[in-house]
Amino acid sequence: MSTRNKILSLFRNHPDKYLSGQDISRLLNISRAAVWKQVKVLRELGFEIEAKSSQGYRLLVAPDLLLAAEIETDLGTRLIGQTVITHAKIDSTNILARQLAEADAIEGTVVIADQQSAGRGRLGRRWESPPEVNLYCSILLRPKIPIQQAPQLTFLSAVAVAETLNELCQLTAEVKWPNDILVDGAKIAGLLNEMNAETEQVHFVVLGVGINLNMLAEQFPTDLNYRATSVLLETGERVDRLLFLRTFLQRLDAYYLELVEEGFTPIRRRWESLCNIMNRQVEVDGGAGIMSGTVVGLDADGALRVQLDGGQVERILAGDVRLL
Amino acid sequence: MSTRNKILSLFRNHPDKYLSGQDISRLLNISRAAVWKQVKVLRELGFEIEAKSSQGYRLLVAPDLLLAAEIETDLGTRLIGQTVITHAKIDSTNILARQLAEADAIEGTVVIADQQSAGRGRLGRRWESPPEVNLYCSILLRPKIPIQQAPQLTFLSAVAVAETLNELCQLTAEVKWPNDILVDGAKIAGLLNEMNAETEQVHFVVLGVGINLNMLAEQFPTDLNYRATSVLLETGERVDRLLFLRTFLQRLDAYYLELVEEGFTPIRRRWESLCNIMNRQVEVDGGAGIMSGTVVGLDADGALRVQLDGGQVERILAGDVRLL
């Protein structure tokens, strides 16, 4: 942990309390000058730190900034977010995460950007990424699984995003096969997971997550061919992005370790309970003609199980699924 | 086709015949000086070209060199090998093919090296790559398939390699699940296929192929923990590397187009008929304990189907399979 990070952590662990320069210097084993210098930097970053003579420093307000130090501090995860890299603006967090992966970055590395100049959704589609309102986040994983199981990570991240939205923001987010998160049918988050593998073994997976938190109606492109929304638009309340991100990373960490230790079944059950079309009549265009049937679940390789009207169960690996 | 390539093609199409500088110049619509210049370059590359006054040029001997022009000329494929890149020595053909793929190289691009300084097998293992005796070759494909089907390409390349060995060199090569080619139990070729994908869609696959053609016994490392061989060691005859490569690429091209058009069944059947353990008793260590049973086939996602002694069929996605 950096010195700045340690000082922030001290402030966070002592809310409403004055910490003298001498105390901080002693606790962290750094000079008084170093304390003063880091407090100055924190103020420049937007932290309001009160200084009272004879009492010391007190943290009044932390800005809604996504700073690596703020994200990492006391995160409590075992794997995800031990290393966090934040950028004010980059082309795409997935691109940087892939480059880091190729350069042997450790598993669990998280890349965050306040703004993306080339945010992408799946199939190369543009993902609108205005500054300071949303989360654009990529997580590097190195699971030791055969490539046929790699799609499980898409469902893992979908569950973690939807549950964080539901518990922290009191929404009723649903997951849409294979990789969208909807609120009342409008897209509130998207996933773009990228994989690099050899013959039968995954090298690495980058989980790319874009979540519309405080985005305003006028910030959405006018030419979207689907409905989109944000937490602010749904609830009327701004979300603390830092709190949301930390809660999401904690949940993702717990579920990922569960997946590694117990396999896909717990995630599959959670995904099915969040799925917008579970047990409902759908029409599937899988390329080889249109079928209709009832969605009955998810397979271990990510295939959607659809029971056709004739009774037999089809496995859908790719294609469009529409509610009837 | 380059001018040099066109001249080579003319020579190849008129074996034992003298072609005058004037004929060549007229047929290819180039100057006499250009003909003379290219003949000079070809001679420097090792082609023996006889020049007889008043009769013209005649190709006597083509060197066993892997030159892009020689590989591409009249290859007759529809997709694979339309672009061929050859290097005397590079780190690894797979690494270059991946870089080309990221830089939007066209599907079917083939990368060849006479020698690799960092040839790799699967799981990061070293692949011995001495100069001028073997084939080190990577093929870039961009199949529009869900990632669960990507392992099909491993079986596709295994079939194309084994059949080329058997038909061109009169060997009895077998395929070993998931990705080796054996002759009498000794490894003669290895495959390292690498994939890059997003959520449910393959971006690209690089088929890496290493085939021991004219490798001598003393060129194998002494510390291999498996038996290895080459065509020369098995048959006592040197293989024309260019002929082998062209035949392999033609077969791969035909099978790949068949896979795209007809699905996996034809490749699966060929693979099963070449498989060294088909219908035989095996022991499987799949991580979760050891099972024994009979190999009954391959699934569409590359899983090996093993019928346990109790009767039920297990799908093996990864693990060690040993003949009993």
C-alpha cells in the first residue's frame, strides 16, 4: 500500500476523529513532512481535509473519484482488486486489461476508467462511455478451466452485476441470455468478456463490465436500437460509484472463488433465478430456422436449454431469443 | 502473383522445356531485362536454371526451400494460403500469426518459418525447431462459430496432418486426444491452437502445426519425456517439404470449408477412424479421481466420450487418458 493509501485508510478507519500529524507520522513510520505532503496531494484530488491547530487532520468529504487507493483500501477480497489501475480516460479498459494480461499481470488485476474514448460492446458495437457518471471496469482472471467452460464467467459477472444493482440500489435487475442486464426491459449494464486460450486450456479471461449508474437521459445516444437506462433514471438517486464498485468487486471475488471451489451449479442457480425468460415461452432464431419453446435452464457450457413444443430439449449456443 | 512467382510458375508448368527470354517476356508482358533479373534472383535463392544459347532457360533443380512464392503458386485453395509469409528464423510462427491477426490480417494467412528460436508446444512446453528439416506453420482462421465449438478446429488440423502423413509418406499415423499425432506411439507432429474470443463469438483461431519431417535422431533433445520420431526416421526417405506443405494446406482448406458448410460430423468421423484409442479400454485421470472405461467417440465440443464399466457415458473435457 502506498503512503497516500495508508493515510487515507487511517482517515477512513477513524471517521469524525482528528488525527495529529505526529500520530500519523508515528503510526505509519513516516516523516511529518511526508504526512503534510500527502495531505496536500489528497486535497488536490478533491478530498476535503480539515486541519485544526492542536488537534490535527480530519477527513470531511471524499470525492466521487475512482482512485486506485480508494478502491483497494480494505477491500477485503482474496483475489480480485489486489492490484487496481485507474485512468481518467483511455480507449477501452478491456484493451488495456488484455495488454496487461499478455505482459503477465497477476490474476485479479482490475482496470478502471472514468471515461472511455473507444468503449465497445459485443460484436464491435459502440458502448457509450461519458465521464464521471458510470462504471467502466475490466477484471483479469486466469481460471484453470477447459475452454468449453469459459462461458461460465459471463454468467458469473452477470449475476454479480445484477445482484449488486438489486441490493445496493433496490432495483429489480434481470439477466438476459447471454450477457445483458436489464431493468424493466431496458439495458442498464453490458458485459464484454474476452478470452485467450490454447488448444484446451484458458490462458486468461478479461471480464469487461459497463454499468450505467448516474447517466442522464440526455447522455444516451439518440440512435440506440434498444432501450437503455441508468440507476439514476430508475431510482432518481445518484449512486456512490466507489461504494458500488467496491461492493461489486467483493461479490465477484466471492462468487469467483465459489466457482473455482464448487463448480458452476451455485452460479447457474442464481443466474436462472435472475433470468428474465426462465420458464417462459420464447422464439429462438439460431441460424437454422426458428423454433419455439419454453426456457428451462442453463447448461454448464453456457448453452440455453429450451424445451420445444414437441417436448425435446434443444441447447442454444448462439442466436436471438425473443419472448413470445 | 509477383513477377518472380509468375516466372517460377511458367518453369513449373513446362518441365524439361526450354523457354526463351523472348517467350517469357511476351507471355508475362514484362521486359527482357526483368526476365533476366528474376532468373538471377532465383539462382541466388538456390534454383538451378540452365541457360542455353538460342534455346532459352530451363529449370533443373528447385531447392527444398519454403518460399512464399513457391508455396502460393497454383496452390488451388479457396481460402488457406492466399497470403503466405515465410521467415528463415523467427521466435514462433504462432506469435507472429497472432500479431498479424490482431492487425486484421485476412483469414487463411499462413506463417512459415524454417527455424524457430522459441517454438512452443502446449502448456508452454518447448517444441524443438531445428532449421531446414521440419515444418513449422501457423494458419489464421476466423470461423463464425460459438466458442464452445472452437475445439473442433484442433481435430480438423489433427486429421489433415495425419492423413497427409499417411497418404504422402505411406505411414500409419494416428491421432491422440486431444492434439498429438503419433506413429507407433511416437510423436511425429504436435498442434498448438490458440484462440481469441469475446463473450460467445470467436475472433480468430491460430492453428499451429509442427511436423517432424526430415529430422535426424541426433537432432532430438535427449531429455524428452516421451518418444518422438520423424518421417525420415520412420521411412528412411527424405520428404520434399514444399510438396508436403502444399498437400497439407490443400487438405486443410478443403476440410475447413467442409466444416463451415456441413458442420463437424465428417471431421468427427475421420478423427474417430484415425484415433489410437477408439473402442479400446482406457483409464482417465480427469482431476476428480480415476475412471476406467471404453472410448466410444468424440462430441461436437471436443469432449472425449468414454463409456464407463458401469455403462454410463462420461464426457472428458481435459485430463490424461491412458490405454489399459
